[in-house]
Amino acid sequence: MKLYNQGATPASVTSPVSFAGLIEKIEILRSTLRWASRLDRPEIEKLLKQATTLRDEVMGLSHKERFVQAAASAETAAGSADEGAPPQQEVERMPRERRQALMERSFIFEGTFGDNPKLLEALEIAEKAAPTDLPVLIDGESGTGKELMAKVIHANGSRTDKPFISVNCGAIPDSLLESELFGHKKGAFTGASNDRRGKFESAHTGTIFLDEIGELPLTGQVKLLRVLEAHEIQRVGSDEIISVDARIVAATNKDLRKMSEAGTFREDLFYRLSVIHVSLPALRERHDEIPLLVSYFSDEAASMLKRAPVRLTPRLRDFLLHYDYPGNIRELRNLMYRLSCLAGDTADLAQLPQDIRPKPALAVVGATASGGTDIAMPTSLSEAKRAASDEAERAFLERGLQEVGGTVAELARRFDMNRSHLQMLLKKHGIHSKDFRASRQADGSKA
Ligand SMILES: Nc1ncnc2c1ncn2[C@@H]1O[C@H](COP(=O)(O)OP(=O)(O)OP(=O)(O)O)[C@@H](O)[C@H]1O
Ligand SMILES: [Mg+2]
């Protein structure tokens, strides 16, 4: 059974959902519940309990199915032994089995999706590190899921019901850093009108997530090192020593080892933070998973926006599969939400953000891995002319509709064209005028 259909229509509409897929969806529900800010703790606990029971029941059914499958494949293997057939594409099935094994050990994915070997390795390390209090350093490019991974570690550990406090070290001005992290005493400095506890105290018994740790100035690094060594803090302006028990997870998109060689990050702090080191792969390293991620986020966006999953024109799908995604999973996720919000039934290149949209004349075959565009070699001059003319026509219509905010009558008036001829041309190119109404509203509301 397959969870995701790699065609244009998301699997939830057309193909049966596997047990693994169901469990994944329940895990997402459990994760959503755990972070639901609108519900009270007892309500969350109650719903979580019910979701856990449901997951265990699905797992039971899944075991049963796998038992039947194993028996069937044992029979097939016995039958084909003479031909020396290899066991069912062992290598290909491995990642899926690794994920399945994590599921069977009740690992909480927090919605982390994908079977890329590097990602699975990161999850397996997270699983082992989670129940300990060892510091974890997560690195990866922007948008690769570092914060999500920090939540995974928190959720799988014994501190799961305790606070998870996130601190963006790059966003705190140097002058406020100490007070933010360790708190202050009333009157400690101008503006300190009350006693205030810092992030470390708030994270007591839970986890503190030090995001963008590479941005922490050297003075802050020294202070952090002291906390890591002594598990004690002092509020600014106070002599009192306060013990804190916070599990530390840090994240960076920088190479801290190189920074410490260059003297911009303390080497001793680097080693303290990176007792367990988790690296997340960039999306370009898991290109083969893009079709699955497109379906996954398209479904997610559809349920969030309470709409049917958006269809993609072949050329948009082609673009999405070959684009370079410098912003990694976050960029892909945001794109799918944008397309789902702006498009009618079907999304096309026109709904892509302007800065990544391929130039109309070059959009014939879509984008290359570098985000640029490629033109397929036409087989004859007349075919080349026809393709160029088609593209010019489409670009003209799209730009025109954009300018008139999707009003076909206005476009016909402006270019002195017959309205029904215009409608026919729009139909020929699969362009929906209402998509341009939505995009104009969205651009307007953003400004
Ligand atoms: N493997 C994954 N499966 C599903 N969603 C993911 C995955 N990785 C990341 N995401 C989603 O992508 C978005 C970005 O993730 P996150 O904020 O954790 O990245 P980050 O590495 O911390 O980014 P930055 O460096 O920009 O802070 C989030 O919406 C997250 O839920
Ligand atoms: Mg982040």
C-alpha cells in the first residue's frame, strides 16, 4: 500500500492510506495537541490519551498486516529460490523499515516527514539522546528543520511535560543578553522596574533551545559556559545563586568548528554543546523526496485552509520538482501554502512568487536544478516557432490578467479583443481568471 501518489492529485483523495501513513497522521495530531495553546493542560492530556489509544490500535492492525505480508513473501521467496531472486529490493526498503522501526518503538516524530537516510540517522540519534540530559547540537542550513528536531528531542525525553523554552541568540541585543538569559533584580539597571526571571529559570526542569547559537557574542559564550559547567545562574544585580536544571539543545546554520578555529566561537563551549551532534540534510540532498513533500504539504495546507488539495499544472509540478530551494523545507512548505491559498482548483506558475517564477518565454520545459531554466531543443523550426508563439500568448494573457486584477471583460476592453475569443484562449492555456483576482488581493494585503 502507498501513502502518497506521485501524480498531481494528493493521495488522500485518490489512493488508500497505509497503516504507516495513518500512524504518521495520528502522530501529527498528537504533536499538534501537545503544542495547542488554546486548550488547558487537562484537556490536552485527555485528548492525547485518546490519540495514543488510537495509534496503538492502528499499530496493532499494522503488525497483523505485516505478519500476513511476511508469511506471503516467505512463500514467494521459497518459490523463487531456484532463480536466485534477491529479497524484495532490500536496499530500497531499508529507509522505510527504519522509520517503521522508530514508529514501533513509539518514537514521536512531531510531524517530521521523510525517509532520507541522513534524516533517519538524525532521528535515530535523537531517539537515543532524548532520554538523557546530554547537550545536543543540531546543525543544518536555514529551514532544514532544526527547531522541529529540538522539539522532537524534547518530546521523546522525560521532560516532555515540562517547559520547552526557545531563545533566539541572534535576536537579543548584547546589552540585554545577560538579563534575557539569567533574569535581573529590580533596579539592576535603568528600566529594570521589577524582578524578572530569565529564560534559564523558565526552562527549569524542561529544555532550553538555544537557536542560532553561532550568533552569541563572545561575552555571552563565557557566561553560558559557566552555566553549563555549574548548572547555576545569577540574576543581573543579584548575589543569589540559583540552581537550574535545564536540558540544553542548541542549533546553528554555521560551522562552529570552523568558527572556533577562527577564534569567533569558544572551542570549549563548542565541545560542551556538541556532546551529541545532529546534522540535518539540505533539501537538495533529498531531491527524490520532493514529490512526497509536495503532496504532504499540499494536504497539510488544504486541511489548514479548509479547501480541497490544490492541483498543479504539469509545468508547475515540473518547476517544483527541479527548483533548488535555498530555503529548504521551509521554502517548499511556504510555497505549497501560498499556492493553496492563491490558486483556484489548479495552481500554475503565475501563483509562484515573482522572484522565483521562470521567465514566460523560457517556461516551456521548466526549471533546472539551479533554479534557472532550460529550453528543450525543438525537433523542427516550425515547432520552435509554435512553442515560442504559444508561450508569448500565455505570457501576454497572464500579464494582462494580472494588470486588470483578473477581470476578463476589462482585459477584452483594454486590448480591443472579442471576449469569447479571449475566454477560449484562456481555456486553451488552462488559465483561470479568478486565480489572478486572488493573487491581486493577496499582494494588496501584503503591502
Ligand atoms: N522533515 C520535515 N518534515 C516536515 N516538516 C518539516 C521538516 N523539516 C522542517 N519542516 C518544517 O519546515 C519549517 C522550518 O523548520 P524549522 O523552523 O524547524 O527549520 P530551521 O532549521 O530551524 O530554520 P531556520 O534556520 O531558518 O531557523 C517548519 O514549518 C517545519 O515544521
Ligand atoms: Mg530555526
